Amino acid sequence: MKLALFGVGHWHAGMHAAAARVADAEIVAAWDPASERATEFASAHRCPAVETIDEALALRPDLAVVMGRPAEMMALAGRFVGEQLPVLVEKPVGVSGAVLRPLAEAAERAGAFVAVALAHRVGPLPGEVRVLGQAGRLGALSHSRFCLINGPPERYVKDGCGWVLDAAVSGGGALRNLGLHGVDAFLGLAGEQDVAVEHVTFGRPLQGTPVEDYALVVLRAADGAMGIVEAGYTFASMTGGSFEWRVSAKNATLIDTGDRLRVATLDDGETRELAATPLGRRYDALMADTIDRVRSRRRPVVSLMDHWRAMDLIDRCYAGGG
């Protein structure tokens, strides 16, 4: 499969390129609004740099990987929907759910393939939840917790992406950037149920940026299941972080710590320790899944409408938070 990468100045661009190589895909073009960033990226990843979007499209890629600033990504995704080119787009798409909704609805009407790069949705925990549910061994969900705490946000500045710390451009702080993973995961568990925002707390500002560097959100699905989302830039390391996803149901408890998945089941009294795809390699699984779904003409794991639901919930968190 031929891939064109757009917005390669994004800090995830190298992960997408590596994932493409693992999937035996060919990167036929790398583009960025700053041409020097495209040239640097192309040199580092041994792929052609192009100066214009039209030049990339002339190479007839099978999939466009779209990165960059949220508004730029939304515009590119919209263009590619119109040209019927499958898309894998970084998050967040747009700065709010309200801004995103018209594009999400248009993509849905057109039957366009637009996958949103929320890599943990193809991680080990959702897959095991699905297996247990299909076997009738999960039980009703009680509560879940999605914690993703990364290091200080100066790394975005060092990567040339300081715009992440400008809410007018990025759509928010740690909650929008990192908490989006957890909000999306809880919506995946809740299915089509309505989900309410019960509580929002923003932490004491420590990093000296205009956006929040820590947020805690409590969500509740219509059936009573609760979801706790923690997101922050408060881990005291520029390279490490804290990650734990936990789901508790009547018959099963699942805990993903980033390198191991622990599964306890009540009906057989067993606890299993499974190797989990390391966090840094989950983009490999995302890319492989996306390519397979494009080839087989199946819907993406996370569509633009799914993404809109998560973005809308975060809009409500910001509106009601203190």
C-alpha cells in the first residue's frame, strides 16, 4: 500500500513512518507547510519530500496520513473526503466538537474512510474486553480508569510544535491532547449510551503554560457505569510517563500498565498476566489495522463521528470545569 504523509512536522510523524515500514507500506510522499521540515523528515526516513499537496496526490497514494495543527488537519481531511482518498488523521481534528461536527457528518454521509489515530483503541485491553464480552464472561461494567500522565510540555517546544500550548490553536491543554484517549476509550465501552460529565477538576498550574497541565474528569454512562480520566504533563521526566488503564466489570477486572495486561475473572478464579504491546509500538498496531480496514472496506475503529463524541464531551468538561 502506498502512503502519503502530510504535516510531517508533527511529533508523531516518526512513529507513523516507522509503523508504515513495519506494515510493509511504501511512503511515496512527505509534505509539510514548512518545506524544510519535509526535507529533514524525508532524509531521516528515506522517502521522497514534495513541495505541494497536489504533487503528493499525483503519486496516487492509497492512504493519506494527516498530521499537524488541528485546523489544518480538519481542512486536509475535508479535502481528501471530497477526493475519496482514505485518511488516517491525528487527533484532535479541529479545536472543538462544535467545529468538527459538520465535517464528521459530511464524512458519514459520503461513506468516507477517515480513521482517527487513537492508538490505544487497538491496544490489548479493548481487545480482551471484546473477547470476554462475546463469550458472555465480562458482566456489567462498574467503573474504569484511564490515566495518561506524560512529562513536562517543553518537549513540544523542542519538537517545533509549541502551538500545542496555545489553546486557540490546539483546542486545550492536557485534557484535549492526552485525556482524549481516555474519553474515547470510555465512549467505546459505553457504546451508544448517553454519557454525562459528573465532575471536572483542573490541577494546580506548575508548568507555566497558558493551558492546563493536569485534569481529572468523572464520566457516567446511562447504565450507571463510571469512567475516570486523568491526563497531565506532570510526570517528572522528559522521557518517561505514567500509564494505567483499568476496567472493572462484574466478572472481570482488566489492568493495562503499558507493558503488561492483567486479567482476573471471577467465574473461574483465574488471573492471567499477558504481554502487552509496548506503548511506543501501538502505532504499529494502529497502522496495520487501518491498512487492513482500507483493503477490506470496513469502517475504522474510531471514525470522525466517534471522535466528535469525545471532542463534544471534552467541550462540556471545559465549559463546566473550574
